[in-house]
Amino acid sequence: MSRCLTGKPENRKRIGEDLARDIESRLGLGPLWLDRPHPKTASAPDKENTNGKTIDSHPGVREISIWDEGSPTLDDEVCVPFLREVELAAGTGRFAIEEIEGSTLRFGKNSLRRNGVQFSNAKCVTVRGNSMFPVLRDGATVGVNTGMTSIGDVVDGDLYAINHNGQLRVKQVYRTPTGLKLRSFNREEYPDEDYTFAEIQDQNLSLIGHVFWWGMFAR
């Protein structure tokens, strides 16, 4: 929406037929609502009280509320926590991965269900560095299904969050006859990494979970 509404007119993203219908569907608007002129009040419906019930004066228009971290979670939402690297003891160079207290991202329950993610297994991870550029830039956020951690269930080429001896990484993962291959999108700077099953054990390398979603701000 930001790309459609802001910036210089020549640089704005055009709203084509498919995008217009998708916006209407996601906001609960009627078919072809965006194709018709509306009074300004239609974008923020007035409320009327009828027999104790509050209704929209513009049927088919859903009110959008502004929320922050203090806003209560809606019935159809899940607050998904973020994971981060934490140094175990000052100066040892050893790290562990734990949840960041109070840092969450909201997901719709239906979205998680459609992706086969149990609510309690959903976590978020922030991508650091440029090894996954251009698909995932530094600072991108990925949603991780921590219920999918078995090496035997790896789907070749899919993205996984990885615990590499306490280091939090996001890579494409491939199964090999002798272990695992980790691949970056930026292969010119970050060549493939091959690990045997013995090296996986020695280096405390494990799958945190399968990446089911990602997002980032435009730059």
C-alpha cells in the first residue's frame, strides 16, 4: 500500500485488476469497491447504535484500528516471539539462542493454519548480514515453524533457521548422502558449506525450524 500511495507519481506501483480484487478481499470490501467513487467517510465508517448493537453505516467496509505493543491480542491473532543469540558468559565466545522478552510479531491464526504451523511452534528470526541477498536483506524477518526440525524431513532447497553452535543462521538446506549442505543466495561471497553427520554432531548444528514466511521493509 505504501508503494501505491506514496512517493512521486511516476514511481508509484500501479494498482492493477488482480491487486485491486486482492485488496478488496482482504479488507472485506464488496466486489469492485475500489472501482467506484466514495465519500471520504467511507474509508472510516461511522457507527450507529441500533437496539444496543453497534453497526457500520457503510456495509462491507471494515474499520481498521491502530495498535501498538500494548494493544490486546484479538481472538484471531497470535503474538509470535522473536529469537536471538545470547552470550552465555562474558568473554567466553559461547552463545545460545533464546526468545526475546516482549518482542513479538502478530500473525493471523488462519494464516498459520494454512501453512500447517501450530501456534506454539511459530517463532520469528531477524536475518543478519548479506549472505541471503537479494532475497533476504540484512534486517529481514522470517517466520519459522519450530515443529519441523528433523533432518530426515528436510525439503531440498527450502529455507531453514539453523542453530550452529549458538549462532543463529538462515540458509537453504539440502540433504546429501553424508550429511547436509547449507547454501546462501549470495554464492559469490558465501560458498556452499558441506557437513558430514559427524561434523553436524561435533559443531552442534541443528535445525531450529522451517521458514514459512518472510518480510522486510523496502529500501
